[in-house]
Amino acid sequence: MFRVAVPKGDTALVRGPAEVHCLDTCRVFGAVFQHFAVPPHKQYPVEGPAVFELEGGSLILVKGSTTPQDWAQLLEGVVALVGPTDSGKSSLTTYLLNLHVARGKKVCVVDADVGQSDIGPPGFVAYSCTSAPVPHIAELEPFDAYYVGSVNLQGMEELLIAGVVRCLRKAMAQYPHLVIINTPGWTTGRGVQLLRALADAVEPEVINIGEKVLPGLAVSKPPHIYPRGPQERKELRNYAFKRHIKPVAKVQIEPDIVANCRWDGSLNCPWGRYTPADVKEPEKRGRDYLVPPHFLRHLLAALYRGGRLAGYAIVERLEPKIVMYSTTHEFDEVRIGKIRLDPQTLEELEPLP
């Protein structure tokens, strides 16, 4: 642990994993805190003047503010933030949340960036509401979530839109002043079509970060982005899986409570049919796949009770009975996805194609 003094007008960019203990208070994303943690492969700005003790992690000291002036937008209703991966969407979401709760407003966040989820595990559209500031939206606990089932949205676009519509409806029932939708960072090709369809479905005010992707307001991209490669993104997802998924029991379930897929010797889901076969790698045949038998083990599932997310499970096997490692016994519906996790380490395995 060492002490850092940030002069007035400068900013310390703290990279995790780190613990920050402020001698008085530190201003982060527009709000003040005495203590906060920075997760691995995340970067939080501490604005000067500030003095703090840093445990772990690393930092970069830069001149001036790293928060663009045009981020200070007073908003209401439903807003969608649009921008490519690593454009600062989650940072802007956090800043806008803190800006409005400081004015006594209630803010909800719908996190639809399923590949790099901050609220809930990857593969889910999740929402949360608060009237208190946060160092980052990753601190928010999900009120509810819709399981899309994959971190890759190709072929799953309709489920992403369904998840946003469902979470937005539930968020609006909390009577917030502002709902911020953090959209996926897929802003090329079919991704633009998805974002346009999403905007048509929920009719938000659009704020683009950097280059305009959709019609609407455009604000500046922050000057100091923490770039992450595929390995760092995978480690971030594994960090999120471990944070949210803590199996406590091995349970056996009846097939009829699996809502989205069925097992009949093959796993038949809306996005594809998977048949175990003597193949080394998955083989695609139209919407059907031949897969090595182990691909149908360790599938991440979402557990619902009364239509609300109740927990998570990892499906160990599908026959002769469905057996899974579950975080709860209290559920009446199971939804299976493409994501596969090692039940011991809770780290990603190769997903279903």
C-alpha cells in the first residue's frame, strides 16, 4: 500500500484489481467516496485534489479531467447510450447516474451489453435502480434479469430486444426519473440493424459516444480509454461469473420446467438443435449441429420463480435425468443457454455453437 497525492486539476486513473482508501474523500465519475474497489481490467478516474492510499493495481497520472464536459447532460425518461466496444459507455452510464442522484433523482440502469455485463453475469440483460451514487455501475445488484443465453449476439438478436423491453418495463414500474440503457458494443454490420430495431422497440433518446451510429445526440469519447484485448475480456467475464454464481446444491429437475429448450436425445432450442455424436469438433448442418457429447454438459442456466430471476445453475447432464449445480432450491422455471462454465472454477468453457 502506498499514498498518492493528486494535484487539483489532474486525474489519477486507477487500474484494478485495487483497493482505494481516501484520506478525506475522492471524486470518481462525478460522486465522492471514502473507499472503493476497482475490479480487474477496469479503470476508475480519481479527480484532484485528492489524497488516497492504493492497495494493489496501478495508476497513471494525467493532466486535466478525463470526463468530457459535454457528458454533463440533464436528462429524463429513457436514454440509450450507443457506441462501440471500449468507447466509455459504462463510464458515461455511471457518470450520468451520479449526476442525477446528486439532484435527488431515482435512476435505473438497463445493462444490455451482454458480452461485458456490469449488472448481472454475462449473457443476461439485467436492470437495477438506485438513488445513491456508485463508483461504477458494476457495484449495482440486479433487480431482475432476462437470460439471452450467449455473449455473442449473432442469431440471438430477438432475445436481446426481448430482454431490454422486459427489463425496461420492470424498471419503469419503479417510477424512476431516468432510465439509462447501456447498449451492446456491436456497432458494425448487423449490429447497427440490431441497435436500430432496439431503438424502434423502446423509443429512447439516443446518445452516441464519438461517431454517430444512430440519429440523436453525440458526445465526446473520453481521452483515456483502457483498451482490453480478448484475453482481458474473457477474464472480466470470468470475474463476473464468479461474483454472481455460487452453486450450493446438486439438484435433479423434471424436463417440463425447462422453458426454452427440450431434450429428446438432442437438445432442441430456438436457436439450434444439438445432437451428441462421435465428432471432434461441432459440425453445422443447417440449424442442426453434431457436437461432441461433452458440449452438452456444464451449460449455464437461469432459474426463475414467478417470472423473476431467482438464481443460476450449471447443468451437469441432460440424461437420464437433468442434473445441475444450483444456487437455490426455490425456482419453478429453467432456461438454458449456449454459455458453458466449469462448475469447479466457474470459468468459461467453449460455448455451444
